[in-house]
Amino acid sequence: MEKLTNTEEEVMIVIWQSGNGFIKDFLEKMPEPKPPYTTLASIVKNLEKKGYLISEKAGNSWFYKTLVPEKDYKRKFMSGFVSNYFSNSYKEMVSFFAKEQKLSSEDLKEILSLIEEQKNKEDNK
């Protein structure tokens, strides 16, 4: 799985949120300022070349379907992010954001609650 550029990632996020569709569907959901149709079409074609999308001819247009689930993309590249910037330590990452005041104590409590909830689900399997 090839890493996406920032622009490709922004478009792919819109596509994941939209589901499958035509370029005009994705363009409608793009935030302002919206890119020109031709620019978006070029980015979508690049995403197809990289294996993130597949297209089907539908009349005079192309219908695009995702091939890579958002969860898989996030899992792969977040692992690389943590590895590259935080010595493969999620604890270091959380500590960094807490020190930078990007996470409040309430956020940390919520994270702990989510961890405990997931642990309980796994224990009950």
C-alpha cells in the first residue's frame, strides 16, 4: 500500500465518507474551496493507479469503488507515524500530546475508558 500525498489523502477521506460514487458526487462533498472538476478527476485517477479505487464504466461516466478500507489505511500509516516519530511507543505519543496540551485530563480519562472497554470485550470472548 503506497502512502498518499496530503491532497490524495484529503480526497480519499471524502471518498471513504461518501462511499462509492462518481467524481461529481465527491466534488459536492469536498470542503471549500472546492478543486476544479478536472483536478479532482486527475487525483481520483491517481488513486486508482495506486490501487485505492477501482472504476466501472457507467454510461458516459466512471463509477468509483474503494478497494482499501479506511481502517486498513489508518492502521498501516499510523503505525509508521508512531514508529518514525515516537520510537514505536504509543505511550510516548500520548505523553507528547499531553505535554503539548493537545490532550486534556478528560481526554486521557476517555482514552483509558476505551482501553478498559476493549480489554473487557476481549476477556469475555
